[in-house]
Amino acid sequence: MSIIAELPLSLIVLCSGLGLVLIGLWGMLTQRNMIRMIIGFSLTDTGIHMVMVSIGYVTGGTAPIINAAVPVTEAVNRVVDPVPSALVLTAIVIGLGVTAVMLSFAVRIYKARKTLMIDECTELRW
Amino acid sequence: MIKRLFILMILALMGLIFIQLASSYTENSSLSKLGRYYVEEGPQELGAANLVTAVVVTYRGLDTLGEVTVLFISAAGVGLLLRRTRRKDDKEDLERGDRAEEAAGTHKPASEIVTTATQLLLPMVMLFGIYVFLNGHLSPGGGFQGGAIIASGTMFLLLALPESHISRLLVALTESLSGFSYVVIGVLGVIMAGGFLDNRIMGPGTYGALFSAGAIPLIYTLVGLKVGFELSAVLDRFRKDDTGPV
């Protein structure tokens, strides 16, 4: 218990993120149902976001928003890095767009073949 | 079998990379050089209290324009893939599908609780979305978050009243007008201030007030409207009725 309490917070977030990436990759590689593959992709995506956020963490830092609690003069020593947060904001939106397009492809394939199993789509097989 | 082994090997190797990465990780004790510049200069230079917003909208504004473009293209792609066809036999197919659904009893109307809750909550959800994107330069949130909240309000509406109709014309008009105004504001930045998407084309205002930080609230309002309408259109496309046989 004490070992876990001593770990830096961002390391825990980093490891959870990397774990999510692995779970997502496993899902994408092993599942045959397209919806499950897309869920795997989303998990990987979320894992990468967690890794990026954890890299921007500064020990004891708070959100990079200047207000009464974090005055301008102290901001440099008290906030986390705003750049990775901004990058993750972009990445979340792009991930959402990609997922939406993948899901609509899945809908189209289901309509054409009445199945969501990737094994049934044999045209691209070699 | 050999495939499974291959997958396991790939995952094990990836895991090895990740363990190497995580084991040599040390938490930052101070900001990076770039982050330090943004935190030190951002408040004076741009007047935005939320420094993430300052980075997203102004310092890396071009990236955000690209992000909005990607979202637009993906919404257009979803629209193209799930378009409603207007051919006659398709319509018959659609009707047959509806009848089959009725027979199976899958097309139940929403319960009274959901309908009443939607009528009560929908205006508040929409108002909250607008609040989030108007205050993007002061508090956590911004155009994308506010847009997502507005789209969740639309989701609510589609769940409670499945036959409600979302005007394609309104969506297209709002989307293109806000996207266009976003680029116009960017070009105004080149003419009147330091560069493309510079927010100092308007006065900085009182630091921490609603109308401050130059053009950031304006840009985030446009982004919020655009994202909200785009995501609503995407949700609308995924509806059962709209995705008739193709």
C-alpha cells in the first residue's frame, strides 16, 4: 500500500494509459466483429490521450487557468504544462471524427452483407 | 494458431517498449521552455485567463483551424456514407423494414419519463453548452466542449422524440457561415494585428471579464456553433430512419 502511495501521480496515469493502449491493440488484432474492433481503436485512442496528459504534468501543478487561486506572478511555479493539454484537446476531436467515419463504414458494410464479421468480407484477403 | 502467436508476440514487444518507457519516466518538476513562455507571456500578451485556450485558439490557432477542418471532413464523410437514397424501390424497402420493425416491436416510442425529462432539461443543456463556449477563455471548457454538450442535447432530443426533424438547411448554413467567419477573423488578424488568427484585433478588455481576451470569445463561439451543429448532424445521420437501405 505504501509503495503505491509513494508513486508519482503522473506515473500511475502513464501506466494506465499504456495499459489501455495494449488492451485496445489486443482488441483490434483479435476481435472479428467490426464494432469490437472500433471499440479497441477507441481504447487505444483514450490510452494515448492519458499518456500525453501525464507527460505534461508538473509535480504539484494545477490547471493552467489564472484566477484568484493562481495569481499571474505565481503561475509559472504552480501550473501544469498547457501545451500537452492543448494537443490532447485536438487529438480527442480528431479521434471522434475518425471513430464516426469508421462506424458509418461499419453500417454500410452491415447493410451490404448483413454481417459485421470481418471474416465474411473476403475481397481484400490474401 | 500461428496468427495468435504472432499477435501475442507483437503485444509482448509493445509491452516491452512501454515498460522501458515507463521505467525511465521521471515526473517534471518545472515547466518546459515552451510551456514556461506561454504561462509567463500568455496572460499579458493575449489577456486569456485559461492558458490552454490561449494556446489552442491563438498560439496554435492554425492547428485548431485544421482540427475544425478534419471534423468537418469527417462529418461530410459520415453524411456521404449514410445518405438517404430517394430511389423508389429503396423506399419500398424502407417501408418493409419499418413494418418488420413494428412486428418485432423494436420501434417503441420513448417512455413518458424520458419525454418529460427532455422537455424540462433540453433548454438547460443547450444553455449550458452556450455557457461553456462563451466562457472558454476564463474557465475549463471552450468551443469543442460546448459543441459536444449541445450535440448531447440533440442526442437527448432524438432519443425522446425519434420523429423530430433536424433542418439540414439550418445545419449547413450555420456550419458554413461560422467556418467562413472563423477564417475571416483569421485574415483580419493578418491585416490588423500580428498575424493569422491573432486575437488582438479587438481590445483586450478587463482581464477576467466575459468580454475580454480580444477575439477569443468570438472565435470560440463560432467553433462551438460549428462543432455543435456538425456533431448533431452526425448523430442525426446515425438514426435508424435516416439510414435506409443503400
